[in-house]
Amino acid sequence: MMEISEDSLFQSVKEIITQSREKIFRIANSTLLLTYWQIGQLIVEDEQKGKERAGYGKYTLKNLSKKLTLEFGKGFDESNLRNMRSFYHAFPICDALRHELSWTHYRLLIRLDNSDKMNYYIHEAIQNNWNYRDLKRQINSLAYERVLDHKKSSNETIHSVLKDPYIFEFLGLKADEKISEKDIETAIIDHIQKFLLEFGKGFAFVARQQHISTDTSDFYIDLVFYNYILKCFVIIDLKTGELSHQDIGQIDMYVRMYDDLKRGEGDNPTIGILLCSEKDETIVKYSVLNDKNNLFASKYLLYLPKEEELKQIIDQDRIRFELDQDDNKNN
């Protein structure tokens, strides 16, 4: 009989306990979601019994909350009962519930104003294993609205992955101070997990200041990622000032060089992104950025704006994006 080392025994027991706890959590979470859904269903059905039930929410829920709290303790206050009612309204088909998400996730989701937005956050939360705080930040920063394109397609495109603008408040850099491109690059590396969460789905970090050499020159690319959904390299050039034609020419050259020197046989063409603090739309429109589907300029913010300010920025970007798409179709 093979002798088991003490460390091996510990790891084996640890794995059993971890798997058991995960299984218990999944069962408990599924049971909790079903319980709250059924309570919400009963409240809605009772509410709909009569036509004149204007005082229902204020009176009946208050009494129900008191009785349930006396019987079962915390978790049944009025606000949570209202959440259960909204939960049922938002997800009237019980089988449609995703048990990978917790009740705290669903409390955020039921506040959303349309089903497309809700489905986007459900899908992204599950695919990227977002916890409650991650989901809350994505919703508060209008991640859905910042994605360039939500057109239904069997395949993901670069437009359904990238956002504009990006919000990098987690870098801890102050927008009103003089910051170099190196400072931003260093902060991104220091907060790489949060950066990947903000940047979009499917990205994996490859290199910082990647050296590319030709027969006559040496070049250093700020950041390189690989997107396993799009199956291509994505190179990023950081800019702190206004976007210039020289910047656009440089990222175009980097993409061409990367395709020639680094791109693998099974890889799709490399994508280049200029991340800039200021974006001159005239320069963008009359440059190669407007002609190519693998070069992009996206604005970044070092702070989380108020919702109205952010909506205004997004609306302006979407109008330009749609006009550019129409121009490309007509040409």
C-alpha cells in the first residue's frame, strides 16, 4: 500500500472540504432564489386579486413583513419583500433564473430598465465571474451603454468587445495633475485585474513595452494583449495629450509590424487601439482610423463621472460611431 505524505493528505482533505462547501453553497443559493421567487409570485398574485388595491404595497406588505420577521427573523423587511415582488416581475419564468448568480446580484439586476441590458449584465457576470461589487461598478459606470455595438450576431466582433469611453478611476491617478504615459502604464500593470475587468471580455495580458525590432530600428509597444474570443493580438498605445496624425500613423505601423513579425498562423489580424485622454473627432474622421476596421481610438477618463455627464459623453460618441458606420457602408 502506497504511503501518503502529510502534505498530500492535507491537500486531498482540503479539496474534499472545498468541493463540499461549494456544493452546499450552490444548493443553498438555488433554494434561496426559488424561495424569494415564489414569495414574489404569491405577493403579485394576491395583489392582482382585486382592481382597487392602491394601498396594497403600503399596508399589506408592512403587516406581512412584521409577521414574517417575528416568525423567521431578518430578511423579510418591506424593502426586501418589494425586491421579491420585482424579482418575480422581472423573471416571471422560474426556469430562466441563473443559479450562478446570487440574490445580491439579482437585487441589482431587477433595477435595470430593459431586458437587453439585463441580459447583457447576466451574461457578462456569469462569463467573467463578477461578484456583487464588480457587477455594481459595471452598472454604475454604464458598461452596457459604453460598448460600441450590441447588434445580435452569432460571432463576437471587435465592436461588441470594445468600449468608449473607458473609465480608469481604480488606477488612483488624479485627472487634474500632470501624468505621464509611463505613470498610466505602470498603474495599469499594478491594477491589471481591474483593468481587464474594465477593458472588456476575453483579454489576456501578454507584455508591457514589448520590443519589436527591424533591420534598421527598434520599437517598444506600450501594452500587448491577446483576445481569445476574437483570436487576435491587441496592441495599445497610451496618449495623455491630444490625438495627432503622428500617433495614428504610429499605431498603424505597429499593427503592420506586429502582423508581420509576431502574428501566428491561426491568429486573426492584429487590432490597434489608441487610448487617449483627448480625442479630436476631425482627425479621427479624416485619418486611416476611419477606413480600417482594426484601428481604433478610445477616450479614457481617470475618474467616474456623474451619470448625466457620462450619458452625454456616451451619446456623443454613439452618434459619431453610427455616422462613421453609415459612411463606411456608403463608400
